[in-house]
Amino acid sequence: MKIPLKKPVLVTSALPYVNGECHIGHLRTYVPADIYVRVLRKMGYDVVFISGSDTHGTPIVLSAEAQGITPQAVVEKYHQHFKRMFQALNVNFDYYGRTDSESNHRRTEEIVKKLIDNGYVYKKETKQAFCNTCGRFLPDRYVEGKCPYCGAIARGDECDQGCGKHLEPGEIIEPRCKICGSEADFKEQEQFYFKLSAFADFLISYLDHLGGTLNARNYAKEWTRKELRDWCVTRNLEWGVKFPGRGDLVVYVWVDAPIGYISFTEDLIKEKGEDEKEWRKYWKENKATIVHFIGTDIIYHHCIFWPAMLKGAGYSLPDAVVASGMVKIDGKTFSKSRGNVVWATEFLERFHPDTLRYYLVAQSSHTKELDFSWDSFYTRVNHELVAILGNLVHRVVSFTYKNFGAVPEGDIEEEVFAQIELTREEVISAMEEYEFKKLVDAVMKLAYFGNSFFQREEPWHLIKEGEKGRERCGGIVKNVLQIIKAVCILMEAVMPDKMAEVWSQLGMESDVHSVMLDELMMPIKSGQTLKKPKKLFERVEV
RNA sequence: GCCGGGGUGGCCUAGUUGGUUAGGGCGCUGCACUCAUAAUGCAGAGGUCACGGGUCCGAACCCCGUCCCCGGCACCA
């Protein structure tokens, strides 16, 4: 999707649910979002990048109980953990909030009230499983019993191991509490529902124009072909945003979580000291382009539920939803309980964050499943980062440093400019397609061209062939330094630390993080002193 | 069951409206080079594009049928 340059862009990254540590599955969504933002800025866009912790909901309450601490304490612990991880990985949000903030409570209440006023939320009596031992209502997923259709063991909402049928509340036979194991029974309980069914026509036409990746759009369209059922948007919990006028109910987490996108924008505006009304530009007046980065697991919430809520409450609608595929490990599904998981901390103790950033986008197309294996990681680091990119930088900078000490005189050849220009175009179209693999492939191809060019011209011979040879040699070297400079600018979004290192080795004075794409075609300055070369990446051994 | 995405040389994979000898990477073989982290460069071998039929001057790509793999199926973050 081409984004109009005149509008500001708001990029959001899915909110991590803070009841556990960060793993590479999370990063598969956040790293590309960060890359996207960095490239957009280099292209001249005015971008705001936000995210935050999703702090409410039953799992956090249960996890707190299990540890004998408050939900606040659980949230605090993992909120800080995620903040540290993002910092360590150079995922630079302009604002990273949390959904239990005062501003998010206020915005959620405002939106829910608006939905009630507009007639999109109604009251309904439902049967709710109640555990007498735990003394509380149970969400359907914490109810276990027998399927009334096939007799298999089933969950409260679905016969997940038997016939696969969806179960209505109250249908399951011999319900038990999954938490304590004792018998549960059903009680009548008042809940509030969101009239999703009223938005069917709206969603069908909305999805036709929605930008982003095809997987998100296709999944969502599929839902609109079926009957859209109304959503129960309240829960019997203490922890969460109180439903207006009801002290005993909180709103369902999927209501207040995406509203975080709005309240975090407000918080950012406030933090920047701008006019408090500035956020309206993004969320009320349609004056910005809104892009959501998510995983395929929450497409339903972002492409169906969320736009319907926004529409119903009179807010601006997202322009694009970019959904990344799930991560597998050695071909197997992620599973914390089976230990089939790679934690971010574990990774960062052993490797540089930029190698992970590179791997995550280089390994597979964004919308496809990514099958992580240490073997494929080592191959990419050793054969691509060390052998192609690191080697190009090291051989050329070393050679120049030793023989010239500074960038030599010479003109940039047409062939080199053409190659850089081609790469620039490939990078831009990769962004329009949300294909981050195409970005790294294009830049690696440019590095490959650099190696090939250097090899072909054999400057190590020229340098020994008198004054004429030395002059010619300098010209060659300058051309390859220009290629490295271009690689730096284009790859900064993927490996910000490493490219800053190269930038400094080249003796550049500016900041590679804020350099624009226009710099690509500006010849590197002759006479600029190089820094003492250092290996860029270390080989990793199996 | 329904829906979606796939099945391309030993492995991974590109192929956007059908059009010259189906691209790339890993691995493999040979040669060159020594500035560089035994890194690089050049060249080469290797494919009935799941299977059967059809449309067309022409199909990996379109249509029909068959087989296989993966994912989703709603209140789950």
C-alpha cells in the first residue's frame, strides 16, 4: 500500500499480554514493525510508533493467585521485562504504555458509553458457570466437562478434542472448574453484549478497502460471509476497567486492549507537551494513516471487532493491518509447557540483537510461518552476515585504512550508481508490500555486488603499480566505499547498531539513524578519515 | 466437515494479470584470487514445476477431477 506523504502515519504494534516472558514469537511482529517505521522515516514520512502492555483479563488474575501476589505485581514485573527487551532489541517505540493506565480507563469508559448511547451494547441474561469452591464465575475456557453431542471431554465453549462443535454457555454436561477441579454449576447472570451483527454490511465494504497483508483481509472476509454473532463484552472480574454503572463487572480485555492504541497516542501527545486535542487528528478526524502490526492469531479482533467498535463509537478507522505468520521451532508449534520455545533473554545472552533482527526478517516471507532452528540461524549469520556483509566491510575498510587512511579521490561510476538506485527501488517496493525479506535480500545483493566489483578490479594489484595504479586503485576503493555507505543507509532499519558501527568506521560525521534515503546518491567525501577497522560480526559455532 | 494457504532439482525458496533456454540461496564439483573472519570471485552439474484430464499458437501460472501437507473455525492475549 502506498501511503500518502502529506499525512502523518501512526504505526502500532500488537500489545503483548504481560503474564509471561518475551519470546521470539513476539519479536516476529515487533521487529518488522520497527523496521517499517525506520524505513518510512528515511523516506521522509512523519511517523509515530506506539505499543504497550495488555494488562487485564483472567489469565493474569489466575497467574497472580497462583503466585500469591496481586495482578498489579504480575503486570508490573512483565511490563518492565518487555520494556527492557524492546530496548535491548532496539525496537524504539515513541510511546510504550499499559492498558491499566488512568488514561486508558477513561478512554475505554468514554467509548463504551458512546456505544451504549448509540444502541450497540445491550443487556442479556446468560448462564454462567460458577465454581462454589473458588467462589467465582468461570470464563468458558476454564470450564471442563462432557460434550453433549459426542461425549468427549470438552471445554466450556468448544468440543476441542472431539467433534469440534461450538458450545453455547450452559450446554456442557457435568461442568467442572478447570482451576480447582471441583464441580461447577450454572447460574443466571446479567452480561452486556456488543451488537456486532449490526456491522456486517459496514465490514464487508470496509474490508474491501483495507490495506496491509492479504492474509489479514482474507481471514476477516471469511468471517463476514458467515453470521456475525454478538460479543459478550463484560466479565465477572475485579481486575479491569469497570463497566459503566456496574461495580460487579469489568469490560472484556479485547475491548480495552485495542483502545490502548488511542490512549497511548493521547499520552504521547501529552508527554510531548503538544495541544491535548492533537490526538484527535489521528483518531477522530481521519487526518492520519493508521497501520496495525499484529500476528495472525489476532486478525479477528483487529479486522472485525475493532473496526466495528471504532465505527460504532465514531472514531477513525485503521487503514492497514499487517499480520505476521506464527513462529515454529524445528517444525513444531510453540509450546511453553513442552519447553519448545526460544526466550528473548536466552538469545540475547549469547548473540547480538541485530543478528536476531536480521534473522527474523531474512528467514521467511512476513505472512508465512517462520520455522526457527539454530542450524538455520548459524547458516544465516556465518554465510550472510559474516561472509558477505561483514567481510565486504572489513576487507574494504582494512584495505583503504592501510593504503590510504582516508577516502581516496575518484568519481562514482555509473554502474555503481545504477546498482544503488535499483536497490533503493527494491527496498521501497518491499515496504509497500510489507515484505521485509525482500528488503534484506535486495541489500544483501548490493553487498554481493560490492564483493564482486572489488574482486573483479583487483585493487591489491593496482596499488603496487606506481602512481597511475595507485590513482586507479583509489577510484575503485572509493566506489566500493560508496556501496558500503549505501548498504549502511538501507540496512540501518534492520541492524541499527551494526550499521552505526560501520558508519563510524567510514568516518561519517552524521547520524546513520536519521540520514535520509536521498543521501544514497551523494558521493562519499574524499579525504574523510577512516576509523581503525574492526570485525563487524563474529562467526558462531554449532 | 467448512474455509484459507501450500505441494517447484538433496534441502529452503522466487515466480504480481499464461509468452523466449523455470530465477535465487544452502549443499556439491572445478578454477581463480590473497585485500579480508579458510572469508571472496568466476564457472558448472542437478528440476517430467504433486498426479490425471481440459482450454490455448503457447500453462508452474487458467478450468475440472484426484492425492498429500499446514493453519483457522469466534469470545482464546
